[in-house]
Amino acid sequence: MAEIRENCILRSNRWKEPLRVVKIEKKGDYIELYAEGLNSKRFYREILLNDELKRIMVIPEEAIVRFSGDPEKFFFSIEAQRIRLAYDFDPFHAVSVSKIDPLPHQIEGVYEVILKKPKIRFLLADDPGAGKTIMAGLIFKELKFRGLVERCLIVVPGHLKYQWQREMKEKFKEHFEIIDRNVMNAAWGKNIWEERNQCITSMDFAKQNDVLDTLKEVRWDLVIVDEAHKMAAYKYGAEVKKTQRYKLGEVLSKTTTYFLFLTATPHKGDPYNFLLLLDLLEPQMFTPETLREATRKRENPLLLRRMKEDLKDFNNRPLFPPRYIHTIRYTLSPHEKKLYEAVTRYVFNYYQKAVERENRNVQLALLILQRRLASSVRAIRRSLERRKKRLEEMYRQARLFREEERFPELEELEDLPEEERWKYEEKLLRLTLAENLDELKEEIDQLSELIKIAKEVERIEVETKLVELKKVMEKLMLHKKPKVKLLVFTEAKDTLDYLVEKIKSWGYSVTFIHGGMNQDQRIDAEREFRQRYNLGDELNIPVEASVSALNYIIAGATVWEIVKIITSIDKPIPLQVYNGISRSGRLMERINLKKDPNCPSCSLARRLKSNSSLPSREDLIKLGEKR
């Protein structure tokens, strides 16, 4: 029995109500009790023998509920407990607390397929535009509510880091910190991954040996990999060649409980490549034969893939309306043809020399120069001018500078954020094969002649591609259709500036987004695009070198708006642009894609018909592989 003290509560059959002890006096083998009835407030004076005390229930003062606490704090504590257990009662709790409007296939994929697995190690391979990022966010939120996930790492291509950070913040109210070389250097002597529970990092940063060593030392509850097909390995005979990205996948597979892959292109036509990708999720789960059989029967327990043609909304209507693709063909003017022949001849000659000398950096620089030629006259002219200026500085200083920096491979370069990629490309364009000042002077003279030709083309304003773009806009009568939005895509920043300048001179209002803008500047540009539209301006054109921003540009469009996209200003549709268009397709009534497969400005792989001896970009690449 607990000791009787002042203010404690006594319960016994001898009293009709509980008593609160006011005073107690011990006197030999009995105690004298002074108490107050809790209900009647009546005063009690009792003599209790020690044997009688055994039949009395004593409730200590600290156990008494007084209902005198802060009611607001009490409400919040109860509400927190309710939310913590809400997933037991709300089957779509993550949907309820997020700023999203889920689609039927997203709910099915997350709640009917993935979350029902006892251990989530899974490849989500829906078509572009199905909302795999949304599904990944829902999976993360649901596992977090269940107390199964506290530490999460998201691995993405470099150009998607800020897009993922923004989507997780805006749609799921989850803050993820981006980890890159600057953050890692600032935390010298520490393992940066141990101090952060929610991180985003780029695939090509994480694959570096020193970063891999730090990742081996930590564990994660959930790792999400976007564009997971880039973690590739290939089998040649009995030998398996693993890329550095694949080795990153192996490290993450061993250090995480839940592993989620996202990709729209899981299979490259190579069954062993696909098998090795699945091995990262569940090592040795399949043999080539069992994988082939599971694929044939569509019974692969690690994979969910749905095509956009099969996706419906809640009214059972197709989610993606038809797209109408129109190809506009044109022929280069004589001046443009002269420029193209001259630049291509320059590129081909120096590319051959670079292959002979095994100079990979110069090879890459020349390929970039050819791509600038495919973008616009302005882009190639400015690139040539910057290259010439750099070589002239070397000539004046009478010394040849050799760039010792390691440059990314072409595939890695494509995955970098736009601003970072532009910096690398500009560094590459300064490289030369010249081994003495005479060779350097010879190349400077060639560049001067090329710049002269480009300036002449600009002066007479005969760029056929730009003329055709203007004709398309006039044919669509955009001035008379204020509710129409037009998107123009380009990769080169110089071409972006050129298009903004020209389109404004035609009387249209222009909004542009590019990779050099920070998050706030992009958000302001998107807001300007929507607000101008709402005010009834005749036209808005986001000229966009940052393809990842397309999701947010289109987000303001509704299903009744017609959004016409003119793409492939530079070349055949890049995969990033195509995927961006696919993502936005469900918000569009119709999309027009304009491209010209015959013009070298849109296809680097096609020779000019009048001079079949000129090399294509594919010829240059094959030449390098052969050497």
C-alpha cells in the first residue's frame, strides 16, 4: 500500500465518496485523518487503525488528473498522436496531406502494388509523363508515416537536382538538402551523409571514388534513383564491364533497406544489361532464362511498367490526348550552305588530327562546335569568336597552353546542370592541337575566315530556319488567338538570346528560362508567364534552354487550352525535350512538333546532298571509335 500523504486521494467502502487528505497525524498504532470529500466538499475526521489502512486505496498526488493544463498544447499532442496513427485508418494518408491531385494509375501503383510488398526493392518503369516523381514522393511519405523510413537519399542526374528538391518541398512539404562537392569540402573531416537525413545528390558526383568511400560508411532506410537505367553494366562474353555509375548502385544496394528505381527506359534491347540492372535490386534473383520467362508472362515481381496509351483518368478517358506531329522541310540558302561546308570541313580536319594524337578533349570540343553550328548562325559565330580570342591570347603570350583538367564524357556532359555544362563546353572550345606558334597562327586565320562568313549570313538575315519559324507563327495566326501558348526549345544559350531578340522584334511578348537562372528567378519567370496570359496578352513564348523547367511552365495550362510546341530548333528532338513534352502532354489538347530532318541545322548526321564528301557527326564519332 502506498504511503498516505497530504493531498493524496483515498478510496474505501467506508466512505460514499473519494477523500482528499488535508492533514494526517500518526499516533502509535493508529492515525488521525483530516480530509475533504471530493464530491460533497464535506469535512471528515477519522481514526484509522493500522489494519484498516490495508483496505484503503491510496492515489498519489502526482497521479491525480486536475484538468488544469494548457488546452491548446493538449489538443496539439492528441492531434499529433492521431496523425501518427492516421495511416491505420486512412488508406491514402500521404495523398491527404500532400499538395497533389493523384491519378488512378498512381494510386494503383503506390497502394495496390508497391506498398503491399514486404520489402520494397522495386523498378517503376512507367512511360514519361506518368508521374513517377509523384509516386516516389507518396511512397516516401507513407513509409515515413509508418516509422519505417527516417534517412532517405535521392540520386538523380545532375540537371534534375533542383527540380527534385523543389517538387519534394512544394508537393510533399519535405526539405531535402543538395549534397555536392562544395558542401562536402565545407564539411572537411566529417562524413557529410551521417549528418543529414534527407539528401539529394547527382549520380556523377556520388560515383567518384572519394564520395563512394564515404557512402560505404553509412546506412539508408530508402534510396530513390531517378533515370536508373544510367547505372549500366554490360556483358561481353564471360566478362562483365561495370560502369562507375553501376558500382555506385552496388554500394547503395548494400547500404539501404528499401531501394526504388525510376526510369522510362528500363530495357535497352540487351537482356544482360536489364538482368544486371535488376541485380542491383535483388542480387541473383533471376537467371537469363527465368527473367525471359517472367517478362513473357508479365510476372516480374520487381517491375511495374505501364504505357501512356493505357492510362485513364477517373472518368475513364485517355489521359494523354493525341499529338499531331508536323515536319517542316526546307533547303539551306547558298550563304548558309557555304557556312555549313566551311565549318564542317574545319571540324573534320582537326577531328582527324585529334584522333591520330589521341586527344579526347579536342575531339569533344569539335563535336560541341558542330552542335553549335546546328543550333544557329549566332551560336556558331559567337563560339568561333570566343575560340579565336582565346587562341590569340596564347599567340600574343608566345606560349601554348595545355588543358590538364579532366573533362566529363559526352554522356556525363549531357546530364550536368545547364550552367555547369555551358562552363565545361566553353573550356573545351578553348583547346587546340597546335604544337607551335605557326600552327596556332594558321588555325587563328581559319577561324577569322569562318567568322567572316558567319557575320555575312547574319548581316543579310537569310537564316532559313528562323524565316520558317516566323512563317509558322504567322500561319497559326497567333496574334488573333490570345489563349494560345507557344514553346520554343533550344540548347545553346546564344541561340536563346538570338530567338528572344528576334521574336520580340516581331511584336510578341517573350518569357524565357535557362539553366543559368537560380530557383527564385525561374519561379518569377513562370509566374510572369502565367500572369501575362491571364491579363490577355496576345502571346507568351518561353524560350527554354533548361528542359527540366517544362513541368512548371505547363503547370498553368488547362485541358481546354491549346499549347503548340515548336521544338527541334537545334536538331532532332533530344530525349530530355521529348520526355518533357510527354510529361506535359496530358495537360495539352494538341501539340505540334516542328523539325526538319533534311537540314543539317536539325540533323548533324545528314550530309548536304550537293556535297556528299562532307562528314556527318556520326562519321566523326565512328572515326574516333575506329582509331
